[in-house]
Amino acid sequence: MQNNYAQIISNIYADILSKENLGKVPDYIPEIACIDEDKFGVCFSDLKENNFGNGDF
């Protein structure tokens, strides 16, 4: 069975991106606190070192 991780990740990304952002960037980690809150990305790496992702990562 062949997995189509790229399509699965794209579907998840599109679904989540269409939702309202109710989260907030944590301010207790200085390196993360300065990141633009509008940035969003999804990335998946498998055991065969294949990487699949969408968005800002």
C-alpha cells in the first residue's frame, strides 16, 4: 500500500487554514514570542527521511 503523505498534509493544511485563528503565540519563550502570529505551517517526516509540508516552516 502506497501512502500519499503529500496529499494528506495538503488536505490537513487547507482544512486548518480555513478555520479562525483563536490561538496566541506563547510569550514565555523569547525566540517564539517574536514570530509573526499569522505564520502557519504543517510538516511531516517519515522514517525513510521523506519530508512533506505546506505553509510557513
